[in-house]
Amino acid sequence: MSTLIRQASIIAMDETHGSTPFTGDILIEGDRIKAIGTDLGPQTVDTVIDGGDRLVMPGLVNGHLHSGEALFKGRYDNMPLELWMLYCYPILGGQPPSDRLIYLRSMVVAMESLKNGVTTVVDDVYELGGQSMEQLGQVFQAYDDIGLRANVSGHIMDRPFLDSIPFAHEMLPADLRAKTGALATPALADYLAFCKAAAATFNDRSGRLRFMIAPSAPQRCTEPLMLAADELARSIGSPFHTHILETKTQCVTGPEFHGKSLIRYMHDLGLLRAGTTIAHSIWVTDEDIELMGDVGCSIVHNVISNQKLGAGIAPMRKLLDAGVNVALGSDGICSNDTPRMFDVMHAAGLLHSISSPDYDTWVSASEVLECATIKGARSALLGDQTGSLEAGKKADLLILNLNTAAFTPLNDLRNHLVYCENGSSIETVMVNGEVVVKDGALVRVDEADLLGELREACAAYQPKHAAIEAENAVFHPYFAAIHKRCTSMDVGINRYGSDMPAWKGHNRRVN
């Protein structure tokens, strides 16, 4: 199949044009862009699209996502990460969803993503009780069926749970310590074998899908696992995708456990490199940022999730200026509550203007677009395939109608995309050269039927999860105390949006 898009406004995000709009043609053959030019002349093609009053841009990249949280969308509020995880990722685990429910929860994330312009997701998937190949296969199957591009992980942690939280052994009572101590941790050999089998099974499926290596975090994974995971990631061309310094509690963790920051810890292990992608990177010091910039690693800025969980404000300008590759992500579907990346772009464009009165340092709409497209692709090690509109790259693109309220009156297209648009102007989404959204509707799947099936399945599953939440609620007061202790400590930096002393005047217990 071949397609010619004629005389559209184009934001290519390539090295030549960056985010500067221009008018031109795009020729697509098979799954790739063959040519882009101001006038490609007559072409013999299967389909011609009139680009008048239309904007063509790269598909958005969601650089960090947890699709497993889709079952808990809209369920939690007003809890910091350390308390929220007791309910969304309960310590004592529980019965995992059925394979079909895993498929459906992945599909609902994929449907909302594609309709809102996300053509690539980086999905860090965690399953209660450990992940089977069949469960992982359901995620891949959903993304394959709908036509999305994705990196999908098998999320892993192998430290005993209380060993990953500062002061937990000291502050939890003996009976709860015994409960967590009885939990099994995965064996390194089993994990590596699983990853190798998953990569062999799923890599390059449909030219869009890859398995990703994603050890949870340095405080949650042993050094042997982190080192072996890094070696495996290098060998299969996967990002080394992990979480570091999302909260102030994690900022305390590094000095408490290792006598150094978690970024310095990673650096000293040789795990900080260009192929490393770090979710969050909020509570980083200037020294951390320098180390990250020196190696050119990536971070994924999950600006909405960070706000909802009260984690803090990542120093985005410092990270960009240091040479860190900054992508954008939604994070989990119940710590953000949607995978919509236009929302994330809007928040990222606004939040950092309150970080400093020096407006010359504020993050621009062009920089936000770069983080949501080409830099997102680079963080997934897909920068040679997607993230910009260039000859030879995969045809992953959006066509937006400019005759909408979001683009009226039409001024700077970049500002309209970041501050005005919410995805509602999208007419067409193409992934791998195939139209997967047409006239705002999904092409490959029946959205209404799948949503109906998911609602029915959730009605049966949620009471089971509610019982798990109740069982884990016993930990709540102790983790609230740990959170309070850590956030009251002076760590030499402040990533909150206020200089108010921690906990001053706050006596309300969060339920």
C-alpha cells in the first residue's frame, strides 16, 4: 500500500526542521516514509489524502506506562506513593487477574492511547504473584490486535520487601515483619530464562513489538539481578528501564542503604549509560544530574502522576541543560488515571514555569513536543524507527483537523498543540504505515464491545481486589509513619512546590 499526503502543514521533529512547521507532501510506501518534500509532484499511489487545513506530526510516545493499573482507574486519591502502593501493588499480593482480563485491561489502555495520538507505548507490566509467559502474551496480543507500537516488560523485584524501604524493619511490628518475611523472591536464573524466552517469542512481532528489560528499582533489586539484567539488555538491544528517585523517601533510601545517592550507586555499578532509562528522576541532586548528563541516559518525566502522588517536581530544565534525554510519560493508569499524552504535554508545559521566576529558563512548547516525540523514541531505543517524520523511518503519524476550536484562531501551531489541543482534533492515526484510527474511530477493533466486556469482567474482579486492599491496610499506619519520617528529613534539596516545613499543621490521616 502507498499513500500520498498532499500539501499539509507538517511538524516533522527531524534535525532539519525541528518543531518549525512547513507545508509539504509526505509519501508513504508499505510501513515506511519514502519521501517528504515541499512538492513531490505527481505520484502513482493507492491513496491520496488532501492535507489542506490539516496538520501532520509524529505519533506521540508514552515513555513510561503501567497498563496493569487500568483496572483501578479512578479508585485512589490523596495518597503518596508509599501508601498508594499498599493498595495498587499490595505487599501481600493476591490472586492475579485472568488471562482474558489482562488482555482487556491492556486493550482499554491501547484504545485510549491510539485515539489520543499515542502510537508508541513503553509498558512496564507487573503481575501480582509473578508473571507467566501466558500473562505477558496477553499484553502483546492486545497491542498486536489493535496495531500499536510497544515495548513491553516483565517487571521484576527480588529484594525482600522490607529491605527496600528505609526504617521498615525498625518501625513495623514483629507480626507484620514476619508476614512480609515469608514472601518468596524470584530466582535470578529463572528471571533471566524468562526474559530470554520472552525476547525470542515476542521481539519484532508484526514489526512493532519488543520485549523490554525492566528491573523495578535499585532499592528493590539485588546487585546481581541489576548487573545481569543490564548485560541481557545490552545483548538484545533493549533499554535498561528502571525507576529511580521518584519520592523523597527514595532520596533518603540511597544514603541509608549505601551511603550515597541511588544515582551515584547506579553509576558506581556501571549501570548508568546511554541505554539506561530512568522513570521519574525527581529527587536528584546537581551531582546526580551531572553524572546522568555525562553518560547521556534518559529519564521519563511523569509530570501528572508525580503531582497526583505528591512526589515532587522534577528539575526538568537542569536535566535538559545537562544533556539528559528527557521523555514524557503518563505513568500508571491509576496514578495518572489516563494514558493521554496531550494531557501530559499540557501539564509539562505549564508546571515548570513556577519553578523559577527566570522566564528564560521556562520549558517551551517546542521542547515539550520534542520530549513527547523524538526524545521519547530515543528513551525506548526506537529513535532510528519512529519519533520524527523522516524518509526511511516508520510511518507513525497523526493527521489533525485545523478547523477545530483548539486551532481557532490559528497562531503558533506548537503552542496550540501543547496548550490548546486535547486529542479531539485527531482524524487519522497511522502506525507502521497502517491507518489504525480513521475519522476518530478505531479501525481494527470494536471499542464498544471490548469496553462492555471489560466492565462486566471488572465487576466480578474488583471485590477480590477490595479484599486484598483490606488485608494490606494493616500496614497503612506504619508506612504513613515512615513517609512522615522521611519527608521530614533534611536531604539538602527541595522538590516540593512549597517551602512550607514538612507536615506543619497536617494532622489528617489519609484514608
